[in-house]
Amino acid sequence: MRSAKTQPYATKKLRENPSLKKIWDATRHDVILSLWSSAIFGIAASIMTTAYELGYTRLYLDPAQYSPGYIAFSFVLVLLTQDTYFYFTHRLAHHPKCYRWLHKGHHHSNNPTPLTAFSFDPGEAFLQAFYLMVAVCLIPMHLSVLCAVVFVMTLGALIHHFSLRMFDNSPLGRWLGSWMIGPMHHWFHHRRYNAHYALYFTFWDKLLGTHCHDYESILEPPITDKPNKPLLSIPQQPDTPRPEAQTLSFPVPFKKAS
Ligand SMILES: [Zn+2]
Ligand SMILES: [Zn+2]
């Protein structure tokens, strides 16, 4: 049997039996930060509404103003640019000089829940809302496209923090899982910190070396005859220091994830 010292970090954490107080503290923390985030996104929505009234945005209400093809194109364009923006700001947030005040709140819980989805420090909430405020001013966008993007962003954030497997083991499931961010993909980020920074797609992680191609197999529980093993564990991973303890260079440290 492994000693506690040699047990992998994530496995140790998962095997912890958190007290009710710890669960309550984590829940209260996530709810408080989510309320702050909601307030900041609410202020951003009012600013966008005012900017629309004053004619500073490129939002439009008449579907005939652009072709149906453009509506679909603008939806994909906004998602792709948001994914890119999120990837780089997320990496910036993990820089030791930014982490404590910009992103530490989101990583408060080692076992994220849907309540963690919008548990952002105010600075990070502003950064994410800022993207939407700039996008509506630069990209001609039907109001329904903006609503669809906010819906996808919200639903995606909730799903990514469920810590459940979303893609099955079929060829289609594996293909989707290799290109789209799922709960297991993001759960890995909450464990490793130095991998899986993107929001919707794995493109940037793959291109910049922060994607673990074998993360699914790493997350598999160890083959053992012992019953009641935790569903999720990282048996092969050594302890990973918290980001504030790492010496990362800037701009973004493109360290190979695997
Ligand atoms: Zn997260
Ligand atoms: Zn992070």
C-alpha cells in the first residue's frame, strides 16, 4: 500500500472525506463570488443596453439586415474569438503576479461543482464581461446571436464543472471529446493548473502545448480488485504545486502539458 506521501495529489484529495464545515465553506465561497460575478455581468449588460440605445454597438434587431448565413457565421465567429480571448486571459490569470487577485477564487475548490462555474474573482468577472462589451461594438450581431452566445457560455460553464464524463467511448464520442471541452477536460485543469485553459474547443491547448492527449486515460481509476474506488483519480500524476509556488515566466509560459 502506498504511503500518504507517495500518493498522487488528486487521489489524495479525492479520498479525503471533507467535513460538512469544509463543504459549507466551499459552497458559501462559490455562492458569494458567483453573486459578485452576477452583479458585474449585470452592470455589463446595462452598459451594453445603454451603448445600444446611443448607437455605439453593432447589435441589430431586424433579421433581414444581414443574410441568414451571416447570422450563423457571426455566432461561430463570436464563439471562436471568445474561446481565443478566454484561453489567453486564462493563462494570464495563472501568472503568479495575477493569480492571487484574478483567479484564485475560481480554484478555491479542488472538487468543482456547478456552483464553481461563475465563481470568479471580480477582476476575472470583469475581464470576461469585457469581451462581450467589446464584441457587440465590433461584430455586427443579431440580438438572438448575443443571447445564444450567453446561453452557450452559461450552459457550458455549468456542464464543465459537473466532473462527469460527457462523451462516450464511441468513435463519435472520442472525436467530439478530442475537439470540444467537456467536464473531464476542465476537471483536469482544476487538478493540474498548467493544462487545459480553453473555454469551448481544444484547438489552442493543442497548438500551444497545454493539452494532455492522454488525460482521459490518466483520469481512469487504477485497475484494482478493491471495491468502492473513487470514480475519478489521477494515479500516475505527481504532486503539482499550486500556481503561486511555481516560477512561471511571462508572457504566458507555453510549457508542454504532457
Ligand atoms: Zn473551472
Ligand atoms: Zn484556471
